[in-house]
Amino acid sequence: MDNPMNNKGKLPIRAACLLTACAFIIYGFARGEAGVVLNKAVNICLECIGLG
């Protein structure tokens, strides 16, 4: 059984990982990477279907 007291030490690590992930997501949006990823996804889908 998992002891709830063991999770207290993990909270700062989880918070740091969450903040780091959010920072990288915001950085990616600021660089315009969302559009690049969407464009690549559309191209891959069109190639798989055979329309591209």
C-alpha cells in the first residue's frame, strides 16, 4: 500500500517538471512551432491517405 507521507517529497519535483514543461510549451508557441507541427501533420495525413 502506498503511504501518503511518501508523496510529500515528490511534490516539489512534480511542480518543477510541470513548470519546465509549461515554459517549453510557451517557448514553442512564441517561436511559431505550433504552425510548423500542424503543417507537418497535415502533410503526413495527406500522404497516408494518398491525396498528396
